[in-house]
Amino acid sequence: MADELKRRLVHSSGSGLVALYLLANYFDLGLTWRGFQILMVILALGVIGVEFLRLRVGLEWAIYDKLTREYEQNRFAGYGYYMVSMTIAVLLFPEEIALPAMLMLALGDPISGAVSDNSLKRIKGPKVLGTMFVVSALLAAPFLYEAPLAVLAAAVGATIADGVTLRLGDFIVDDNLTIPIYASALAYLALFLPA
């Protein structure tokens, strides 16, 4: 239980990336969206590099015992998917879409996880789905308040990604990979596709 709480806290720390960008803009510190995209690519490549060292070279840091789950010991870990998916969202979508999608992963996922029974179901229960939807909509609203349909679309995307287990053969797709991408894609469609 203590390790699970640590994982949730680390998961939430990703919201600091969004805060960094917003604060840098508020205080006019020169971090452009392009600069933020470059930063995210560097961070994602760093995580991929560390995972390569862990899986192929045998790098063993004590922190892995606390922050990775047992099934991740011999495969690409969830934190890697986390950084990759946030980076994909930042590279493919405008900031008003990508930033709340990042928050849905950083904050929405651990909050929905806290109300989950942690069993692997094809579709999570109504309480988990409802929690993820409400939290995601609240996170999207400050960024997309002029487009309520996009707020709802982003929340639906995050909820589907979090609540529906996607299997490709024997491989279960980690929701750390899908939450920002689904949320961003549906918000983008709601904003930019002609009615």
C-alpha cells in the first residue's frame, strides 16, 4: 500500500511540467511552446534511455523496486509510456489541448486509481469511470472553457483510455500511453472538425 501511494505521488508530479510551462509564460521567462516541446522530447528520450539501460544492460536502482510494479520488471515500465504519451500530445496538439491532457494523466489517473479496486477488468466500474470523467472535465475546463464540447470530448477520451482495457494479443496497452492521446485527439476533433 505504501509503495502504491508513492507511485501515485510520483504520477502526480508530472503536473509540475504543466505548472512549469504556465508559470514560465505568466512570468514571461521565455519558455515558448516550441521550447516546451523540445524539453518534452529531451525528457522522453532520457526516460527511454534509462529504460534501455534497465532492461538491456541491467541497470538496477533501488527506486525501481518502489516505483515499478512486478509485471514491469522485464518490460518497458509505465513511467516510460507516461513520458512518451505526454510528449506525443505536446508535439501533435496545441497547448490548450495538450496541457489538460497531460493533467488528466498526471492527476486524473491516480485519482481514478484511488477509487478503483485495482482488478484488471475489461471495463472498469461506474464509480471509476465517473470519477475519471468528472476529474478530467474539471481539468480541461480552464483551458477549453470557450468550447464546452471539447471539454466533454477530452473527458470522454481520458475516461475511455483509463476505463477500457485495450489488449493487442497478449499485450495489455498501458493507460499511461493512451490517456493523453485519446483525450487530445477527441478534444481536437471537437474543436476543429466542421459541424
